[in-house]
Amino acid sequence: MDTTGKPIKKGKLTVFLGSVAGVGKTYAMLEAGYDKYMHGNDAVVGCIDMPKKTDLATLLCKIPILLKGEKAKESAAKIAELDIDAVLDRKPQLVIIDNLAHLNDTAYRHSYRYQDVQEILDFGIDVYTTMDIFHVESLKDIVEQITGIKGQHTVPDGFIEKAELILIDVSQDEIIQRIKDEKIILPQELGQNTDDFFRPGNINALRELALRYTAQRVDKQLSEYMQEHDIKGPWPASERILACISPSPFSTQVIRAARRMADALKAEWAVIYVETHYHSPQNEVVYNQLAKNLLLAEELGAEIITLTGDDFAQEILLVSKRKNITQIVLGKPAHSRIEELRGSVVDRVLRESQGISVHIIPGKSVTKEKQSIAVYRSLRQCRLFPYTLTLLLVVLITLINKYIGFDLPNIVLLYLLPVLFSGAYWGRGPSIMASLLGVLAFDILFVPPIHSITVADLKYLVSFVIFLVVAVTTGTMANRLRYQAELARRREARTAALYSLSRKIVAETEMGGILRTVINVVCENINGEAFIFTPHDNGELSINAFSQGFQECSLKENEKAVVNWVFEHGRIGGRGTENWGTSQGLYFPLKFEEKNLGVLGVNIAEAELLLSSEHRQMLEAIANLLSLAMLSLQLSADAQQARNLAQSEELRIALFNSISHELRTPLASILGAVTSLLEGENIYNQVDRQVLLQTVNDEALRMNRLVGNLLDMARLESGMMQLKYDWCDIQEIMGVVLRRIQELIGERKIIVDMAQNIPLIRADFVLIEHVMVNLLDNANKYAKAGTKITIIILMVAEEIQIGVKKIGEPITGIDRDKIFEKFYRSKSNQQISGTGLGLSICKGIIEAHGGKIWVESTSHGGNSFIFTLPLDDKIPPQVPTGKEGDTIAR
């Protein structure tokens, strides 16, 4: 997004492609850049690899070089390094960057230069760059077969697909001559193999490979153009390719081969990994290699499919049918003779593919020396404890059979126990060992002739075979059940963790609680540290939550740069990814659609290992849950703020309408009385003047009550009203209230019906008096003329209950529910003056004392406003009270 909130149009990438170094890619790129510069484009040079003897200096002097504001006369070493921040600050229209496949120093934010270029393109800046054909990821294996040199620095095909390709080619003789003249920079991968690499045969083969690759790109672009413009043509049928991989390093060749096939057939492709009880990662090194294979497939644009099952071949075929796969790519198995007796996955897939084309990718031939080393390593990795314990179990069963003297059928059944036990707890190997040892012990110790491996009766051989079959089958089934139980346990643990996290997050109402909950769940599922960055109002990121033992000072500056990059771009970064892959931590963006909310970071305890795909998927799910929770909390806060603003606006309008009416009436009366007094000095006698002065006094008191109510409401709303508790006598409060209300009620009668032995209460005398004055004023306004007002004071349980009853129009329905709301007034009583604040203030004061207030309809018509005040546990001695049923007439 730009400063106006509109999406930024990405820059255009142009790649000058060559077969090998020395074809003139850099010179052609600089010529094209200079042409753009001369036509008014803001073009700059970002970095150039400068050979010892070169013709590039002439062109470099004509184009601005971007080196943190330094001048173009900088050294070749500085020109060869790209300053991505300087490019982004400068924001040119076009930047020229040499050597797209360059490996950056560990201090840089990205591992490879093509990742720097991607960030520059995302900012809407066009890029000219160069690369050789052997740096294309999917062609890495083919280049190694041609030249014998294993390429190390490659660029994913998905990245090159976005570019316009310009092929630069010269003859092999010209390339060899430029090498002799030292006019090229040799790739680092060659080392001391320069002469072997630049043989005429290799150069021509790489030239052909570059031409074929470019021709495929042109053909693909032509097909896309014809389809977009509805041009009829012989469109090929839709193809779908599935590459099958394992934790083996050889799987990288299978992935690249599938990618090349997908490009050639213009097909969609996917990579599948099936974990079975026979083939499952047994240690962290294998997990690490599997993670690297899946990451390579993801970088090359494959859809990743990971499954668990009992049969590798069956799972592959089921997925192929479900996804309409037309081509399956497998690696040639390198199994031992014993493993081949069971049948390979390739054989089963070939037999049951039913119309699906199967491609077998051959690996490198393995020498006998390497095979022996592999066997030795496998023996070293073999755990001896299960086999030792299995041997002891068989010995124990043998001793039991020898000294108790069971018959032969029971002895055979007892020998099945070690098979089942070892298969259930330690796997297939110990189970097969237990079956073989059981057969040998049974034959030598219990089958005639004793202490001999030979048998007197041939029928025992059949028994041995049946025993072996039963033992191996039951052991295998026990092992399979153990593996399935382990998978179910792992799935259940992941599901339970996510379910528990979702429930805990929903229960939290504050951001801090949500973040702490997520940190705890992450640490429970990975061996490492976890921390969460969230932005301040100014956009700066800081750690808001972290696991126990984590210290922010241990986070290096380059790690903070990774966090900022992940937050700004909304993409996963850190160790094991294509973005900042050399950093220590792995970072997940917390975002929803286009809104960035923060970053979840994890540090794994073992620095050399990568997170398994299983853990990575779980962390992505946790990050998504956290993003939704954070967004929900923000939206809830925004909604509450909007409701508060709407309510404030309603209150403002109601207050304005009410105050303007309530102030206008007393002010008009005061102005009228004062004007009469000033202008009619000789007209009014003393009595008339006294009446006018009384009018001014009454209306001033009315205004004073209005302002007092507004101040009380403001204190209640802001929480500034402080209660001044003291022991109060209800009778004394009633006396003060009746004296204050005398002028308001005129000739109306008030009856105070107070029970005997009413104790003292702890309350704010002035505020309770204010409540009673408001209730009596309200009753006087709405009571029928000539009727009386009754005050009833009772003891109910551990409370004092005070009611003010008047005869008038009953309050029912919606009026009863809203009568205590601010500024609410019944529509039937709009003709009576008032602000709608009195009852709301009474409710606030009573609730602040820990009491309750409500309204009831009386049996004789009218209403009773009743409130309660709690009694204190320690009440001082009772003071004298008046007689029950005292009547005061005014």
C-alpha cells in the first residue's frame, strides 16, 4: 500500500540470461539501462561485478551508481555489493543489479540476492539483472550431469517465471578467449575446476540448454497470449504431476525433475510425502532433511501434501485418483536384496497405476564402499536395548517352559508372548528377532532330538514355518497398531492443544491474557522460546509477551530486522525459510487480510535443526488463531467506542434539548420579575414587589437544583463521587428532607410511616438526603392534585427499606424498564417540566451505597419508588425514634 492506501503496482523484472559466464550479459544489461537513462528514465546502478580487465567502465561512468550517496569513483568491491535500503530510499524507476544468484553475507536481511530483488520489485521499482542457466533451480541436476560440477547458488523457477528473459549468446571460441583475457569473473562453484568446466563440449551443451529453456518460456508465453485473446489453437490436455518424496537427499532430484516436467507440459504439480510405520523419521537429522526437501518443493511452486498411513503405494494411488493426477514421478529405490523380496513401492505403483504415467528418476550409482559405510552407520544407529531385552524375554520363556514342563502346543503359544510384546513396544526388528529365537529354542530344546537343530519328524518343519508366519504377522500387526496409536496420540495432542488454545483465547478479555496464553501453548509444543511483537501507536514494534527465561537483550539487531520485515511484508521469515534463512529464530506474521497485527517468534533450542513440517503447520495455525483473537478484541473495542460515541451523542442531544427548555423557563421568569421591578418602581406596592422577589428566588432555586443534578451526574459518570460514610439516624434525615421540601410541595400532605426500633445506618447523610428530596420532588410533580404522599420506612432482613408512594398515573411497560435511565422521560408526561436526571442520580447514589432501587405499581393506583440500604454488622446503641404513623401536613 502507498501513502494513499492504494496497492503498489509491482515493478517489472528483466533477466539477461546466458549459458555461462563471459557471454556479455552484464554489458548488454548496462547498454539497455543506459538507453533507458538517455530516454529520461530515472535509472541507477545498484551493483556490478567488475572483472580485472573489462570494457564496463565506459558505460558505468554514464549511469549514476547508487552507493549510499557516494560518488561513482568507488572501488569495484563496493560496486559489487547491493545496498537494498539505499535503493528503497532513493526509489528510482529502474535499478541495475548484476548476478541474481549471488549469495549474500550473513549480515544481510536476505540469504540470496534474488530475495533482495523481490523486495525491490514489491516497492514498484523495475529491475535489470543477469544470471547463468546453471543457476536455475530445476536444471541443477542436469547441469551437474553435463559438467560434473554441483551448483550451490540457485534461483527458484517460480521467481524467474515473473521475468522477461533476454538470451545473450556468443560462440564457444569467443567465451574461451575472454577467459584467457581475464575479462570475466569465474563462478565460485568452479573452484579449481575451471578448465574442466569450460570445455567446448560443456559450453555447447549449456548453450543448447539455455536455448531450450528460453524457447520453452517463449512457447508458454505464446500459449498464454493465445488463450487470453481467445485465439483458437491445438491446446494440450490438462496434465497434473505428482512427485513422491521421502527424507532422502535424493528426493531433491525428484522434485527438480517434476518441476521441469511441469514446465514442459504446462501442468499443475504437487509433492506428496507419506509417513508410514515402516518409513518414519527416527531422529532430528532425518526430520531436518525432510524439512529441507519440503521447503525446496515449496520454493519451486509445488502444492505440498503430507499424509500418514499404513501403505505408501496405496496412499499415493488414492491421492492420484482424488486429484486426477496424470503423471507420477518416483525415485529409483536403492533397497537391499532382502527389502526387494517384500516388493518395492515403485513396483506396486506400476502395477496399480491404471492409466497413470509413472516416471522413475534414477539416482547416482552407489559403490560397494559407500554401501558398506551406510550399513556400518545403520548398525551404529541401531538401538541395542530393545534387542537385548527381547533376548532376555525369550530366555525367560525358555526357562519357564524347561522347568515347569508344559506340553508342546502351550510352549509354542508362550513363545508368541515375546513376539507380541516386542512388536507392540519396540517395532518390527525386535519382533522378528523374537520369532527367530523362539523357533530355534523350541527346535533345539523341546523337539526331538533334543539339543540338536535337526528334527526327527518332518511335520515339525511345517509347525516351524507356521509359527514363523504367525509370529511375524502378529509382530507386524502389533507394530502397526503401535505406530497408528502413536500417530493418533500426536494428532490428538495437536488437536487438543489447538482446541484448548481456542477456548482459552475466547475466555480472555484482555490482550495481555491472550498473548500469555499463546506463549504457554507454543512453549508446551516446541523445545525452545517464544515471544510476540506488537506495534505501538507510532508503528514501532516491541515485545509484548515472552516465555520464561527469554531476555530481549539476547535478540540481536539482525533478528529485529527480520521481525520488522515479517511485519511489513506479512510473510513467514527466519530460519529454514527463503526469507532471512540464516537467522536464529523463525517468525510468523500475525495478520488478517491486509491488517498487520504483530509477529510471533520462536527460538529452537537446537540451533542446527529446522522445525518439522508438523510443528510449522501447528505454529501457523496458532498464529492464525492469535490473529483472529487480536482482531476480534480490537473490533470489540472499536465497537464499544462507537457505541459510547453514539450514546454520548444521544446524551448530548437530550441534554441540549432538556437544558435549553429547563433553563429558558426560570430565566424568563427571573427576567420578567426583575424587569417589572426595575421599570415599575412606582406601580407595584410592597406586597407585589415581595411576590416578584419570591418568584426570582423560586426560579433561582430551581436553576440551582438543575445545575446540582448535572454536577452530581457528572461525578457519577466519572467515578469522582466520594461517599462520606457516617452513622446516620433515618428520623434525622427525614426531618432535614421535610424542611427542604416544604417550599416545593406547598399544601400537599406528606405522611411518614416509620417502624419502631429502626437502627442507625452507615451512609453519606447529604447524599441520602439528596435522594429523598429528588424522590419527593418527583412524586409532587406527577401526583394527582389534592392527594397525599406517603413515606414508608421498614426493616426487611438485613436492610432498611424506604418507599415513597403517590397516587397518579401508574408506570408500566417500557417506561418501568427505562425510568432510571439518564434523560428518559415518559411520553405521556412530556408536558411536565423536568430533565430526566433525578431518578438516574438516585439510582447511582443508592447503588454506590450497595443498595437497590426500583418502582412498583400500588393497588390503589399510582406508584411506589422503593430503595434499600444495607445494615452494618456493628451497630451503635439505638437512639430514640418518633411514634409510628407520624403525619406532617404542609
